[in-house]
Amino acid sequence: MDTIGILGAGAMGSGIAQVAAAAGHDVVVCDNLTLALTKSGKNIQATLKTLVDKEKITDAEAYSLFSKIKFSDHMSEFRNCSVIIEAIREDIEQKQIAFKSMEAIVDEDTILASNTSSLSISAMGAQLRQPERILGIHFFNPAPLMRLVEIIPAIQTNPDVIDRARQMINSWGKTTVLAKDTPGFIVNRVARPYYGESLRMLDEGIADEATIDWALCTFGGFRMGPFELMDFIGNDINYAVTEIVFQNFYFDPRYKPSFTQKRLVDAHYFGRKSGIGFYDYRSGAVKPLPKEDESLGKEIFFRVLVMLINEAAEALYLQIASRDDIDMAMTQGVNYPKGLLAWADEIGIERVVEKLDALYVEYLEDRYRCSRLLRKMVRENKTFY
Ligand SMILES: NC(=O)c1ccc[n+]([C@@H]2O[C@H](COP(=O)([O-])OP(=O)(O)OC[C@H]3O[C@@H](n4cnc5c(N)ncnc54)[C@H](O)[C@@H]3O)[C@@H](O)[C@H]2O)c1
């Protein structure tokens, strides 16, 4: 079995190390902070203990898995690794420096991968002597639980590197989808309206957080409403991704961030982790009740749904990923109840176009422009499946 290197012992690096070790690999986790390495080891052990307590694995299996992971504060330990997955903080310069240092240590055929959520893989490759060995391997949090992994070739990536990486991640029991090296790849791009359109309705006073969350869960079957979810992810993280996607799309109004969320971040109202966000999680706080108005709830859900479908259709139209991969990414990466393109077929693409056009006429904002693909499909009487 190949030895896998993980650079960065944070939330993602630790999770990916656990997954690789569970698949039978020896793993080297490297971080420049000794404290991060200690914490990573403790976190992995705690997760394994939970699995033992739930009788998902035996004590012996947990011991054997953990003993496959070596922690080091020096990259020279990566020299025998055939694949290295970088999971340091989201900063292009730091990542470029790290890749350059790693390339000086490893063999010629070692694959260098980044777990970045939003940065350009091609820009990371530009710093390498052999840029054809780089690609994005994007896990979701928590890596041991989330099945989806986005595989993102840079424009420089050798097709053989894509195949090797994909086969390896598939063999770890994950579902891989292929995405073009563009802002947010599939999930972090297509999911933006779930948050953005909900924030917009909140800002306009159409409904409060609890009502919008209720509407999306009740009529859409989403596991978590957008405000609960933003509080769960952390408003700081969710806002940062929105802002990066917005900037990287040259300020396309479809991805415009919300002042409301920005102010929460300014105030350190990050959500669950800080005790308060859109909702108050401190002891004694009372959760607000939704206004259970069925026609309002259905209207809220439908508005968010058509915006999501529009985003998925545009991603397909611009060849960011295939139809199947876009639907798979949303059901397995963010647990949507249905693939958005299949959902479009189910409710009728014509209804989606009508609703988007109605929003566009009402607002006269580019944000509500309907994807040409949807319009063309209605004209040609086509469906996605
Ligand atoms: N957290 C998520 O939900 C999530 C999901 C998918 C992808 N990602 C991406 O994964 C990456 C890591 O995210 P995270 O949440 O695990 O971050 P984190 O802050 O929890 O961990 C980052 C770790 O990298 C270490 N580090 C920083 N610079 C280093 C360097 N030059 N050399 C060695 N170690 C270094 C830090 O000490 C820290 O332990 C980011 O690119 C992020 O965008 C995060």
C-alpha cells in the first residue's frame, strides 16, 4: 500500500488522515505547529473511541488504524509518500510555498493534491517544476463521514494523475465527481443560493429566520434550514466562502454576500461555536417559532429552489461538471434530498423559467437572469434525464 502524506493537522487534515489509514495506508501527518499535531492525534483517538463504543470497529482495529498514522513537524518525512494532500489554511501564497517545498522532497511521480475549498489549483501548479502532478482533491467536513470528494484537475494536470487519484479515492469508499478548476468547484458554487436567497428574503422582511428554515425543511425536505446551517458551518466560514466566490466571479450579483451575515461576523456571532449567530444557543435562550403559513412557506421554498436549479443548470451549461456529477455532488456533499437537475425535471423546467423570469421582471437585477440552458430546454421540450 502507498504511503499518504497529509500537510496540515487541522480539522480536515486529521479527518483525511483517518480515512486514508482506515483504507489501509500508512499515513504521515505533518504540521508546523507541534500543538496542532498533538491535538490532531487526540481528536483522531477520540473519534476512534466513539466508533468502538458504537461497536462499529473493534478495539484492535482502532489500535491498528491509529498506529498507521505518524505525526511529524518536518516535511522531510514525506519523502516516501506517493500522494500528498495539502490541508493547510486557505491562503494561496502559503499553499504555493508549501507545494514548492514538498516538490523538492518527493519522488518525480508523487501526486501533489490540495484540499482547498475555493482557490485556483492551476495557480498552485504554476509554482511547480512538474505542474502536471498537481490536482484538487476536495473532501467535505467531516471527512470520515461525508462520502463526496470533488476531483479538480488544474489546466496543467496530466490525465494519468487524475485517473490514479480518482481510483485511489474511490477505493477509500468515497464517491468522486470531476469538477472544472473554477471558483467553488461544484458544491460551493451551486449551493450559494441556499444561503444567499434566504438572506435576501430575510433582508427584505419577507420572513424571519425560523420561518425560512421551517419552509425549506417542511416543503423542500432539506435536513437543515439555511440559517441553522450557516450557524452550524460558522458564519465566519460561510461568509468567507461567499465573499471569495463573489470576488472570483468578477462580482457577479448572483453571488453577492449579505450585510446581515457580515455584521454577525463583525460581532463574532459565528453561530453554534460562539453560542450565538442567527439563533441564540446560550443556556436559557428560547428558540423562536416559525410562522407556519403554508402559502408563504411554499413561496419561500420555491424561490430558493429555482435559484438553486438555475445555478446547477448554469454549471452544466458552462461545463463545470457533468449532469450526473452535479446531482451527485449536491445529494452526497450537502445532503440535498434530490439532485437539482432531477428536481427540475420533476417540477417542470417551464415552471422554473417562469418563476425566474417573474423575479427578473420584478427586480430588474442580473441576479435573477435565467440560464440559457433552461430556456433552450423549454423551447426544445427537453428534460435533463
Ligand atoms: N473546515 C472545513 O469545513 C473545510 C472543508 C473542506 C475543505 N476545507 C479546506 O481545507 C483546508 C484546511 O482547512 P481546516 O479547516 O482543516 O483548517 P485548520 O485551520 O483547522 O487547519 C490548518 C492546519 O494547517 C497548519 N498549517 C498552516 N500552515 C502550515 C504550513 N505552512 N505547514 C504545515 N502546516 C501548516 C495549521 O497549524 C493548522 O493545524 C483549507 O484549504 C480549507 O479551505 C475546509
